[in-house]
Amino acid sequence: MSTSGERHCGDCTLCCKVMAIEALTKPPGTWCAHCKPGRGCAIYADRPVECQSFSCLWLVNDLLEERWKPNRSKLVLTTSEDGIEVRCDPGSPNAWRKEPYATDIRAWAAEGERNDMTVVVIVGQRMILITAEHEFDLGIVGPDERILRELEGTKVVGASVKKAAKVRF
């Protein structure tokens, strides 16, 4: 990732809506009680560690153009251990389908298939696995569930959700 250090949230507060905040028991898709949309956090100095350590990809990656700023695109881009998550404002649930975003998302998905990475669109708690050729609407995926991809070579031809195996020591 390329970091300029020049980007700032400014008037963007969309992460305060689309992200879950465990420390505040705030679910995804609803405004944080402490957020002043378009202005910032009312408890900024004392905000939870997970908020302090969070940076969306637009903030830290110079390769993402200005159009990807979350309050413009209605999309907050984050990474996961296996790919990219496109968190969509539930107030604009089809923002990810609009251009120029849809083309970029499909291109990332095509690259992801070649490199065993996933691109997932998240609207509230609903997840959609995106590939170069398909969309797999997985519905609500719980924290104890995992996405299973069915592959033919590197192409994803199916997807389902399964409870994660419990780790035993």
C-alpha cells in the first residue's frame, strides 16, 4: 500500500455508520450514537481503540482516486485476512453497482480469483461474494460462519456459508 499521509477524513464519517463497533455494541449499518454525521465524533479523544486504529483503504492508499472517498462513493473499503471488503452505506445499497465503482470492483474480483483472494460487498449484515463473472448473494453471514468457495481451477463457480469449525486445544 502506498501512503501519502496527506489524506484526512475531513467531513467523511461513513465508517461510523457501516462498521460494527464491538466496544460500543454498535451493529453495522446504523449510525454510532457518538457520531455527528459530516462533522465527526463527539467522544473523539476517548473513542474506543478499535475506532482509533481504524483507517479505510481510501485514507491509506494513494492508488484509490478521490472518487473513492467514502462520503462520495457511499462505500468504505477495508481489507480482511483473505481479501477486500466493500462496505456499502445501507442508505445507498446499490452504490457498489454504479459506475465507475462496479468496473473497479469486478477488476479486483478478477485479480482476486487469480490470487486466491476474495472481494465481498457488505450491505448491513448481508454479504455478496463478487467474482469476475458472478455475484453470490450469501445473505446474512454471522461472525461464527465462513464463506466456502467452490473452485474450478482458480474460477469460483459456487459459494456457500458454513459454521466455522471450533478449534480444540
